[in-house]
Amino acid sequence: MRQDMDRVLVTRPRLGGKVRRKGRAYPIEHLPARVGMKRALVLAKADTKTLNEHLQPLRRYLHAQVGRPWDKVWSDIAAGLRVTSTVQQHVRDHVFDFVARNVFLRAGEPWLREFGRERPLRESYRELWVDPRTGILRHNRHRVTWRQTLRQRRERTERALQARMVPGPGDVQYHLLADGAWWEVVLAREPEAGPPDASPPMDVVLSSGLAALPPNEFYGQDGVYASRKRQLSRREAARLGLKRQNLGRKRP
């Protein structure tokens, strides 16, 4: 491990340290005789350092240790980062933002115990984990990133929409509502900004209690509401290839 890892992780370079003026230096007699207060403050701060939270060097180091016993990895880290140094202790604390230690197996699946609760390792954001059987540092291949979570959520929403809604001609949609029947729903665009005391248009589907989702999720688009609805007869539904569901609920 780098001996200066604490500086790499926690300390930014001096402000203005990488700025180089091109061309010749000005002769001293051509320099300004006065400097504004704001500029003087900037110049005074140009030789200072500030704290940083750039953790990529630590992340790369930990990923490079995958396959090694965690006890040895931690010994190397502890040898390079002292607990008596506030800055170095800060870096040590960040190690466990990447590594899950308190892992156990439940029915063959890794689970994590932390903050007084237990959850599957796949639900943890940590990229690495210590295998409780071998003590080896491993990649968390069970981890689901936030991008994957958003994609899975979007796919579930689309599948659910396809299962209960069939597009019709124009502004018409056919919806399988909570009563188990198919309804013809006519959409309208929400009006632009009107008077402050104007009431919003009534959505005849959502106001009837036949659906509980937000409008954009229910209709699959933004800025629309149901202006009319009509329950389809069995013959109409059959002609459109729509099957009723018996949910044990009568039409309101």
C-alpha cells in the first residue's frame, strides 16, 4: 500500500498550483500598484490546501487485493495508516465503505449483518466482501447497482403496463381495472396554467377508485387524464382479444 495514501485520498493540491502563465513574466515596474480586495483574497488562498473525498485510489487498491486473505490486507492497511492521525483514521474508516465484513451464509446465500439488522448481500452497495468460509476478499457479484435497480424497476413497470393496458386508436386506451373488467378510456391533455383558483380536471378512472397508481405510471405518459370511461361488453372485449379477470369484486 502506498505510504502517502492518506494524502492522496484526503488532501487536495494547492489552489492554483497547476496554473502556469504563458509567455514572459511582467517587469516589476509594469505590475499593478493596487490590488482589489477580492483579488487579494483569492491570491492569499492560492497557497492553501483543502480536504478531498477522492476515493478512487483506495478503491483501486482494495480491488487489487481481491483473492487475498482479508486479515493480511487489513494488516497492510493498518501498517500504513495510523489511528493516532485524524487524517489517516479518516481513510481507514472509508475502507468499510467498500468492504462488507460481517457476512454470514443463510441457505447458501451471503447475508450482511450491520446497523442492527440483517439483509442479503445483494442489497448492499459495497463492492467487496469477506467470505466467511475462507476469509478471502471477494468481489460482490451479487450487488445490484442503482442503474440496474432503475432499469429493473422500469422493466417491471413496462411489463405491468402491458399486462393491464392495450393502446387503442387516437387517445383511446383499453384498461383492465380493479374490478376485473376491461374499460375503454379516453385521454385528454391536462390544461396549461390557468387561474390560481381553478380546479384541476377530474380523472374519471382514478376518482372512481378503480386504479391507485399515479397518472403518469398508470397511463404510461405525462400530462394526461381520463376524461371518459366506458366498460366494454364481453363481446367487445373478446373481439379485441382482451380477457376478463374474476377478482370477486362488483362494479361500483
